[in-house]
Amino acid sequence: MKRVITAVILIPIVIVALFKAPLWLFSLLVFAVAALATHEYLGIAKAQGFQPMVAACYFFLTLSFAVFEIIGRLLSTMRSDAALGGFIAMLFFAGLPAITLLSPLIFLLLGLRRDPLSQALPSAAASYLLLPYVAFTLGVLVVLQPVANGALYLLFLMLLVWCGDIAAYYVGRAMGKHKLAPRISPGKTWEGAAGSVVGAVVLGVLLFHYLGPIASAFARVHLLSVGAGIPAAVAPWLFPHTPVWFVVLFAVCVNVAAQLGDLVESALKRGAGVKDSGALLPGHGGVLDRIDALLFALPVGLIFYVAGMAKYFALSS
């Protein structure tokens, strides 16, 4: 019951923040989630015997989100630009070199203070891993939320992750016989994993088939601005049709990434000898327990957006 109540409270908050929060507030909210996940990640690292550089981790986390905020503000000025995907790729994948190149060197230098010195390298590595695992992945939210209909795209991606998780649970309970990764997560089965993929594909096809009406419905309740001077009733006819094969590929890749993210966090917890990453969310464990699948799914979503999905969320002229 606690699990259901927590979900009922959190999901509307996530949707409202995604669609209505100004960029500065949305960035702050995502940063808060990242900071909580960082706290839990560092706790897991310490439980495994590492000595992460806590202050430096939070410093680079903050610096990363400052960069994402700048990228988001630049992208918020672009509307229905054919080069939007390429611009995002340039800013995101080439806009973080100072952090990605300098942070590991700084972590290694800080590792010189570790005693024994055999902790220098593993502690520096565990500290740096936080950035691509938590900071850069959650930063995708800040990058895509301000682009045209980016909030709707992110909602679709989240729904695919949530649907896959639910399908895996119920199909696994009903039909699961063959263990997927017994050493990491004994409860997961191949049948559940297959059901998760099928559930995500079915939902993905439905979501993209009704993309226009869904956007229109969100516009009518003032959660989405479908376009300046374009009536909500007309908006459904202005979204380009997304090829079914592209939707299926998108749903499969997002789902597989989400399942891998779940397995990775399970492995981290099992290695640390803990059941949950935290106890902040009643019935759900910690923040990292709730976003583990999303952490792997978001980069996949960014790649697909850059690779062409952006044009299917832009209104036709």
C-alpha cells in the first residue's frame, strides 16, 4: 500500500514539474534528485570499502548541472529548427570536455591523500563513475525539457520505462521460470524481461499513434503549449507521422537500457550487502532505487532524439 500511495503522490508532481516548471526551477528539482542519488551512491561505494572524494563529487555534480542549465537555456530559444538535433549533439557531447577530462585527473590527485595508497585508484574511479552514472544521465532531462514539446517526449520515455517495469513484475510472477541473472537479482526472469519488452513496444506504438490527440489533451488542460496561434483542436493534424519501425526500435532500445540499468543498480547493492539504496521513499526504497532504470534509458532517449525523433515532436508548418 505504501508503494502505491507514494507513486500516486509522486507521478502527478513529476508531470506538473515536467510541463509547467520554468527551466531554472526544473533544473533545481532535477539537481535535488541527483544530489539525493549521489548521497546514496556514495553510501553504496563506502559499503564496498571505497573511500570516495565526497566534496569533490558534489562539486563536479553542481558544475555539471550548471553546464546543463546553460545548454537548456540556449536550446529554449530554438523552435522547430531542422538542425536542433545536431545542435543538441554538439552542445551535450562536446560541451562537457572540461568536466570529463579534468575531473578524473583531479580525483586521482585527491587519491594521493588516501591511506593506504592502494585506495587511491579505486577511490578515484568510484568517485568519477558518479558523473556519467548520475550527473550526465539526469542532465538529459534539463537538456530536453525546454526544447519544443521536449516535455512530452520525456514523458513518453518515462512511460515506456514505467510500463516495462510493471510488465516485467506481473509477467515474471505469472510465468517466470528461467532466471535472468540469479547472481545479481534472483527474482528477475527471462519471461519477465520478454514481457517487459512487449509491454513497452505495445505502449510505444499506442503513444506515437495517438501523439496528436495526446498533445491536444495536454494543451486543453494547459500543461502543453502546442504552438503559437495554433488551436488545440487542430494540433493533432500537425504532428508528422512516426514510422512504426522507428517507434518499435525506440521502445525496444529504451526498454533494454532500462532493464540493464535496473540490473546494474542491483549489482551495486548486492556488492555492498544492502537491500535498498535508501529509505527516503516509503515502499520504494531510496531515490536511486526509483531512477536506476531511467539513468540508462535517458541517454538512449537523447541519442534517438538527436538521430531523428525530434522532427516527430515538432509541429508541421
